[in-house]
Amino acid sequence: MKPTVTIEYCPKCGWLMRAAWMAQELLTTFADDIRSVSLQPSEIGGSYIIYVDGEILFNRKDAGHFPEIKELKQLVRDKVNPGKSLGHSDRK
């Protein structure tokens, strides 16, 4: 079964639109590689965590910043389809 990506975001911080945009980017890039992207409002203030099948892939609090979309695509690719080319989003 294909993996599921979950974006947990803080609704009180107004991060729904950021999460929705990132979900759209991931669904477009990984249409053949992931089952779904779900958006999950967090009960913890300031939370912005991205999971693949329940495993933390990126945590804003630990990283000290939001992921750039290029960085997020690379992290997801490395987890769900390491051989996939991301074109201009690939590491140089």
C-alpha cells in the first residue's frame, strides 16, 4: 500500500493555507507514489509537523523553521520513492 502523508498544523497560528499549499504540491509531485495527504489541526500551539505513515519526517520546532517546498519534496521523495527524479527540485 502507498504511504500516507499527514501535515499537522496549528490552526490558531493561521497555518492552514500553508499546509494546504504544501499538500497540493506533494499531491502533484507524488501522484503515483502516495495514497493521500491529510491535514490535521493540532491541539498544540505552534505545531507544524509532517509525517509519513505516522513517522515524523519534519518538525518545525526541532528544525527552527518551516520547510522550503524543495526541502520537503526531497524529504518525502527520499522516504517514499528514493529513485524518483524531482527535476529542478533535486539536490545539486
